[in-house]
Amino acid sequence: MTIDKYYDITKSKRIEIPFMTNKEAFEEFRKGWGYSFVYSLTEIRDIYLTIKQHKVESLAHFTKNFVVNKIPYSKTEWEKRRVLEILNALVNFGLVDKEYNILNHACFSDSSVGMPLSESDKYVFKEIYINYFRFKELFLLYVNPELFFSNKLEIHNITEYDLISKSNVLYSFANEGNRVDSFFTCLTDNPDVYIISEHNKDGDKNGGIKRFWDVFMSWGENLEFIEKFNMISVGNKLSNNKSFVCSYVLSKDGITTSLLQFLKINYPNMRSIDLSQLTFQLCTNYRVSCNDAKEFIINEYKANTEQISLVRTSEVFIKEREFSQKEKVFYPKYKDSYISHIILRA
């Protein structure tokens, strides 16, 4: 992918995010650390279902007799430490108590170990995702990062409606090391950059927050609640030559305009429009998924063939092999070919 635009951040104001300290979290939520680095939703559910059937008398006994060779693992084989991480997550999320007794027997009632996640499973996890205080703290970044500097009770006020209807696009990158630690909300040169500092005001290391951001994003994508993509996909990088990521909570409203009207407002006096840029703009303007934006473009083309044509010349023909497996492709596909541009007929 050719880089067409570098966004300058050399003069950006750096603002340290005052995340809740362990002491503040305990005072407010009766929890201290509160970070659970568990990615696999099926593993969490399956451990919970197993606890329903078998009491956790000891970690070693439970792992050996009821987990290893009994519960499918996602990537890494089971061992005591991994099981303990999930047990602690279940405690944090309020599904079991500190002795690992079930607190809510209604969860995952229509599922069994090893099954793909059902819609009701996803509903349980989405409720955790939206309401668990460490997740909610990160959602503040999407609503308004300045809320971190107001009353700590702001975290209680975030609702699913706010996230779906009122949240914003967020850009993030790793400035120090390999983990994301920097965020901005405006795609302009020298935006204010909100950063995760190395230590909080109590002197505790903030490394847990950086790790938890990866968990947060993984859950959001798996639950189809958050869309994310690397801005390299649309030819953008930062002035320090680092890549950065765009993410947002998916809206339920969809694209509320016609393609011709959108082009008239956003691409006046242009006849040839690059579809990767158009797809990106539809995604971020309406907070829809990349696939939905591409489908919208093709459907609008089909409905307006007298006014819109597709570019199919060899110079702009796009080969599928140009894209890696994990990379989102912003070019729509039509009749088994990627389309790079549309032309507005005079």
C-alpha cells in the first residue's frame, strides 16, 4: 500500500490520562487491580459451565480433572495459570464469588462446553463488556476523553445508548514500545494526544492498562460491537512513520443518505472517486462496518447505473493477492473483481 498522507504529530499536546488508581477503584467499586487479560470468550464460558458441574476444590485438582482434555482451548494449551486467570476474571465480572461459587445460574443456560458462541452467550458477554468498570473506563475515550478530568462518577453514566448513538471515532497508536499508549480523536495535523503514562499518580505502573486495551479491542471485535482497521489500509501513517489504528463503536442507524447525495456534498466537482477513500469516509461518518460500507456502494451503483460507472481498466485493476489475510480491504468487490474507482457520468 502506498502511503499518501502523513499526519504530523510533532507539535501535538500530550495529555496524560488519569485512569483510576487501584485505591480509587477499590473505594468506588470494591475492586483493586481489576484487569483480566482473557481474550477467548468461549474459554470463559466453558470454564463457567464446568464450575456449574464441578466445584473448584483446588486449582490443581480442577485443572487436571475437569479442564485439561475436557475443555477445548483456543490457542494455548491449558495449565494452572491460565485456568486461574479465567477464574479470577469470572470473579471480576461477578459471575462467581471469591470461592468460585456460581452467583448467576441463568448465564449461558442454553449452551454446552465446546459449542460456538450462541446469540444469548454474546448477549451475556456484551452486558459484561458494557458494564464492567475497567471496560467502561476505556469507553470514555470514545465518548469524550475530557470526561477523565471530571468527576470519577462519570464512568457510571455511560450507557449502551450513549456508546451506540453518541460516541466518536478514536485513533490510537503505540508511541513507546509495542503496546498502544496514545489516542486522538481528530484526524488532523497535530491533534491533542491523550497518553497512558508509565506510572499513575500513586506511583503504580500503568502497564496493565496497555495490556488490557488489547483485550478490550478483542472483545469489541468478537462481539461485533467495535470496528477497527489499520490506517495503512487507506494510505495513512503518522509523521514519526508509525502506523495507527482507527476504531469506533458500530452505530445501529446505518448509512442515512444516498450515494449520489453523499458524493455531491463530499466530492463536489469530482468525477473520478477512489473507492478506498470513499469507503473509509462512509465508515467513519456513519460508524458502519467496512463490509456494510462496501455493500452500500455496490447496491447504490446497481440502482444508479445511468449515473455511475465502475472503472475496469487494467491500470487500476486490483489483484486480491495484494492484500494480506488480516488487512481490511476498502475496495468493494463486484463480479469477483475489486473495483478501485467509480466515475460520475456527466
